[in-house]
Amino acid sequence: MKVVVIYKEESDHARAVIEFMREYERQTGRTLTTVDPESPDGAQFCRTYDIVEYPSVIATDDSGVLQNLWRGIPLPLINEVSFYDAIR
């Protein structure tokens, strides 16, 4: 499984996302992958999974099949995300 956080660094929600990722790493010992939706690769990633709201957290299996998607604020609970991130 793979968990990705999609957010814009220069936005109102950036601080909440950064704090979430910091707390996630503190509690789980794992880091989350981030995607900037304004980069070329990030824009393609967002089109692929139809991401139009930021921040979003997406969990996919190893083949890229969507398993879960959380959109906007409030961010999901850390244990919800870690469930998908722990399955490797």
C-alpha cells in the first residue's frame, strides 16, 4: 500500500498538513509521500485520481488501485491513515 498527501505548500491549509505529517511520523516512525498539485507530475497524478480538493490524502495498493480517499479539512485520523500505510 502507498499513502500520498496532496497539498499546496503556499496555502491556508499547509500548516495543518505539515503538523499532521510531523505528528504522523512521531507516532508511527514512517513518513508520508507528498505531491504538489501544481507541478507537472502532481497535476497528472491529480487527473489520474480525480483530485480537485486540497488537501487530500489518498491510499492506493501497489498496483495504483484506489483504496481510500480523504478530501479537505479536517484531515483523517492518524490511525486511519496508518492502517493503509502499515500494509506493505
